[in-house]
Amino acid sequence: MGDRPDDDPTGEGPLWLSAIRDVFSRRVVAWETSARADADLVLTTLEYALASREVEPGELIHHADHGCQYTSIKLTTRLVREGIEASTGSVGDSYDNALVENLWMLVKTEGLRGRTFATRAKANLALFQYIDGFYNSRRIQERLGFLSPIEFEESHYTDQATAEQANLNTHQPVPTC
């Protein structure tokens, strides 16, 4: 799962993981697996991510490396249609993709280390348990103020709503008698 087909093969062969991580909250907003690391895998992940968030065109940047699945016409056309800027950086430069590379390390060391899977379905279940059951909801992160990604987002949007309400309250007309 991840970078090379021999990284963590299952009894049924390799399983590739594609994920989209929100830079703001570090939340994995979408992920998908496949026996093949191709444009369809990445495109499916993108579709799940788009379905999970309300975003205006021009507000997103899709960071990736120079793999053929990320530079494919199929994916780049979809990004353009959604108004998403593609960012791949220069060859050998890991900065654009560092956040997801960090995710691969976490998935491998915290979620899958020392485990083998007889089937891709069992590996998928382990990924679900780690990503959705632990990482997004319970794994605290120092850069998020020692909150999990979901807690960080909830706190942010609660604070934002409170500030908007306070702003509305201070700008209401004063009744006259």
C-alpha cells in the first residue's frame, strides 16, 4: 500500500492507497484503494473528496508528485473542470507532496506495521479502522493544538459561527421608543 507495489502486498497481490489530505486540518477527506496505481484510482479519490466538501472553483490546489497517474489527461482535465490548480513542483522536490508522504509514513508505522493481510478486503478494513476510526477522529496532532483533525475542524467552525453571531449582534439596530 503506498509508493511501490512491493511495499505491503496482500495475499492477493499489491494494494495501492490513494488519499487526499486537507492541508488546513490534516484530515484525510477521501481515500480509495486498488490493485492498480493508475489514473482511475486517483480520479475516484478526487471524486470522493469533491463530494465530501463544498468548495468554490479556484479555492483548491491539488498537490501531487510527477507520477503518470497524477499527470494523466484524465485527471488534469477533471481538475481544470473543477477549477482546481494542479501543483506538482519540480522533479525531485518533495515539498508539494510532503503532507501526503507524511500520511503514508503514519499509515505504515501506526496502522499497518507488522501486519499481513490474506486479502485486499482485510487490508481495506485495516485502512478504514486506522484512517476513519483513529487518524481522523482520535489521533491528536501538535500542529492542530493537540486536537484530532475532526476536532480541529469542529473547533474552527464553531469559533467561526460564534464570531459571526457576535458580529451580527453588534450590528443590530437599537430600538427607539
